[in-house]
Amino acid sequence: MNQITQQMLEEVAGLHAIPEGAYNIRENGKSVGKSSTKEIAIDTREDGKGLTVTIRPGTKNKSVHIPVVISQSGLTEAVYNDFYVGDGADVTIIAGCGIHNAGSEASKHDGIHSFFIGKGARVRYVEKHYGSGDGSGERIMNPETVIELGEDSYMEMDTAQIKGVDSTVRKTTARLKAGAKLVVTERLMTHGRQRAESYFDVYCDGTGSGANVVSRSVAKEDSCQKFCSRLIGNAACSGHTECDAIIMDNAKISAVPELEANHPDAALIHEAAIGKIAGEQIVKLMTLGLTESEAEEKIVEGFLR
């Protein structure tokens, strides 16, 4: 791997070398490394536009790495990955995309991931987006996630976008069967003239299903953010959605939580809060020897942790 690719892989997937187990590394529109195991098969889709990842029932304590790196200015791609998680499996899936753009043309990655999670299975899905490069071309990422959670299954979705992405639109749609649980944590920071939009639609279709969707974000300078979270309770279920945002400089933030109860035993809650950093927090840190800008940086770092 060259130095740029290595840096991107460290940022988006925590990889310092080729991982053990199942993985697929994609660079500039092509697979540059792929490995399956007896429990996890990674195959190229029949249409050639992505991957099919099949995890055998009962697989425990295994991980899958599928990072994407783009270092070619002007490259645009759309990748479709399908994940079939067998009954009773317990796995971690680590995705993420890094774009290094040193040119004048926009580089764009659209990743569409579909999850079909079996009965009693547990999945932790980690997705991080990162941009770098001193070129004038935009770094654009549009992730879309489609989730079907089987009975008594569980999915934890941890997404982060902290630096360097000029434009992103995230769309997540989930359907939960009886007893299924979905936990989503989004961490987001924008600066300059960056734009970020997040849309979540979660359908609690089965009795005892539940969802918790939480977004923490910071908007700096002239950036713009929009967060829309919609919980639909179609059975006796529970749901909570929350947006907690810090606004700075000339930024703009819009939070649109929406609840739809179609069953008398659907218990749904939403919360939204947007505000600036409290002055007393900054003063307290400055008394410990930090400058004002250093104090702000520490507060933002802790908020997004």
C-alpha cells in the first residue's frame, strides 16, 4: 500500500496492516485485496457492482472489514453491498470510506449497504467517513443503509464523520420484527462550507421491538447540517430519537424529529437541542491554562466522543 492508502485505512477502519479473517479492501473503484473464511464468505455480486457477504448461522466473535479508499481526483462510484447474517450469529462489521482529493475535480462515493439479519443474531456495524487532500475538488460521500432485523435480533450502528467531507447525505431505513432492537449513534462535525444531511426512517413492526436513534453534532464556520429522524410504531413497541447539537460561528442546523404511532401501545419519545458552548465551560478550562480556542476544541472533542 502507498502512504495515502495506509493513512486512509487507519482513519476509517483502524487498520495498520492487512486484517486477519474476512475482508475486502477497495481502492479507486477496484478490489485490491479480499479474503473469506469458513464462517464468512465474501463474493462479488453477479452484477459486479459490489459484494455479497454471507455469515453462517451461529458464527461468534468474528469481524468483517470492508473499507473503501479513493485517492483519484474525479472518480465517481456507487457500490452495493449485501449482508446476510445467519440466525444466532454475533459479528462486527467495519466499513468506512476515505477520500483523498488533491485535484480540482470532485471525487464521490455512494455506498448502499443492505442488511438481512437473522433471528437472534447480533451485529455491531461501524462506519467512519474521512476526507483529506489540499485540492479544490470536493469530497462527496452519500451512504445509504437498509436494515431488516429478524425476530429477537440486535443491531448497533456507530457512524462518524469528523473531518474533511464536503457534502454528504445519509439515508437509513430499518424494519424491526418482534423483539428486535436497533441502536444508532451518529457523530458528526462540519466546518467551512460543508453540508451534511441525515435521514432516518425506523419502522417498529413487531411486538416488543425497540429503537434508539441518537445524533451528536457540531457545526462550525459557514457549514450547514440537517437531521431528520422518523420513528413509526406499528405495534406495541418503544422508540426514542434525539438530536444534540453545538452551533458555532455562522453555521446553520436544522433538527426535525417525527413520531408516528399506529398502535395504542407504541411508546415513542423525541428530543432535540441546539445551542452554543456555555461560556462558563470555556472559562473553567481557561483557568487551567488553556487558550479560548484550545478550550473550545477540548469541549467539542469530549462532546463527540
